[in-house]
Amino acid sequence: MSAQILDGKAIAAELRESIRQEVDRQVAAGNSRPGLAVILVGEDPASQVYVRNKKIACEKAGFNDVSEVLPAETTQEEVLALIDKLNADPEVHGIIVQLPVPDHIDPEEIIERIDPCKDVDGFHPYNVGRMATRMPIMAPCTPHGVMTMLSKTGIGLRGLDAVVVGASNIVGVPQLLELLNERATVTICHSATKNLPEKVAQADLVVVGVGIPEMVKGEWIKPGAIVIDVGINRLEDGRLVGDVEFEVAKERASWITPVPGGVGPMTIATLLENTMKAAYKLDCKSK
Ligand code: NDP
């Protein structure tokens, strides 16, 4: 039987609409609109597209977009000074730095300079530590968006055997923590993992974020498993494909995300969600 499709585009649209309505309520109550600052250094074409999409999403959700586009030759000190300015600005509730940054910029130092309460990407070590100690405040957007999607299946995660393929700081590791915090039993795999097909074959839930087109074969998937494909790969013929062999996997899985239209749209919607929380929640005091 063919899997049910987890439609990220529809789930993200629903989330964005609920955010817009909450912003309207807050503004009617006299609060300010959430302000999101996206800092882009240089002219990486893919980054320019992401930043433009974030700008459009901000406008549609009723946020103030206070993005800053800086020339490629901007120095580390200049970026740090901008972060200090944005940290001090009460109308700015979320700050993110679009990665990758030019080689002369140290992204770790930049991220650590962001006020953790405004770190809506959830990359600051403070927020990573909060999540690792089961007290999350700001969760990285892509893995948290995956959790929102999983909630739509109606399947409880407690006790599931989950396999995360890919162990990056922005996808795999925070996904591991999110699933662990929901009491799934999680195995994380990376480039040195042995017998990957066997590990995937044991999973009730597979989340893949590797960046290799269709690396996880459909025949590895346990019948009835949930398959979440974070990968986005552009092939030479222009097609976008994920990291999972979708056509075969969908005949075995119970639920599966398509690419495009799966996890991708959830990332920006979750960024808006984090920014809204930063604007209106009071449980994070600036460090
Ligand atoms: P990275 O390159 O940072 O990390 C890739 C991970 O995959 C690493 O942990 C690496 O292992 C692991 N890996 C590489 N080869 C293998 C292999 N043969 N077997 C098992 N694991 C392997 O990538 P990202 O995490 O940034 O992105 C992964 C994918 O997700 C990309 O396609 C990217 O475009 C997509 N993405 C999608 C987003 C969305 O919004 N949908 C957001 C972010 C990313 P090791 O740690 O050992 O190097």
C-alpha cells in the first residue's frame, strides 16, 4: 500500500496562518509586531534566494523585516558590532545569520554573540545546551519543523525506534535531541556508520539529512515506517530530489515527506514561530 503523504506545504501554510492571527491579536492588544533581522554577508546566490523568501514570509505573517545585507568584504568586527546593535534594539526579537558566510568570517563567534533569547535559529550553545538538558527554549527550525509534521500523523513517538541519518549541528544532532525528548529510542548515523542499510531497516521512524541524492534506498525501509526526508538536492537535469529514493520508499512507508513540498516549507514557518515566541514569551531573560 502506498504511504500517506506528509504535506509540508499545507502544514506550513496552516502554521503561518495561525502565527499571523496571533500577531494580529497581540498588535490589537497594544504589543509590537515581531521583528526579524536576517544578516546576509556577501552575495551567495542560494543565500540571496533564502533571504528573499524569508522577507516575503515575514511580510505575509505581519512581522517587521529588519534584514541587513552586508558586502562580502565586511569584517568580523563589523558583523559583531551589528549584532550588538540588534541585540540592544527592543524592536528586534529574532536575529539570524544566513550561512554560509565568507571564509574570513568566523560563524561560531558571530552566533555566540547573538543574545540567546533572540537566537531564533537555535544555534547558540546556550540553546543547544537547553535542549540537551530537556529545557528547550529556541529549537533549530528544520528539526523542530519535522516534529510539527510528525505530530500531524497522530502517531505517538514514545518508544519508537528512530534512526536519524546525518549528524550535522543544524539537522541531525538537534533532531536526535528533539526525538529523545519525546522518548523515542534514537540511533544517529553519519559518514563513519557501519551497516547503514541494516540500521535503517530496523527503524519505525527514519529522518534523513545527508545531502546525497536518493542515498537511502527504498528497499531499506521497514514496512509501515515513517520516512522524513530533509535532503534537498538539485540534479543536473534541474530536478529537485531528496536523500531518500522516494518512489520505492513510498510503497513501503506508512507516511512519507515529498521533496519538494515536504520539510522545506516547514523551516521558514518554524523560524516565524520561533520569532513570534521570542517576541511574546517572557520565559527567556537576556543573558
Ligand atoms: P552537512 O553536510 O552539514 O551534514 C551532512 C551529514 O551527513 C553529516 O553528519 C555527515 O556525516 C552525514 N553523511 C555524509 N555522508 C554520509 C553517508 N554516506 N552515510 C551516512 N551519513 C553521511 O549537511 P546539512 O545537515 O546541512 O544538510 C543535509 C541535507 O539537508 C542537505 O541536502 C541540505 O540541503 C538539507 N537541508 C534542508 C533543509 C530544509 O529546510 N529542508 C535545511 C537544512 C538542510 P559526518 O558528520 O560524519 O560528516
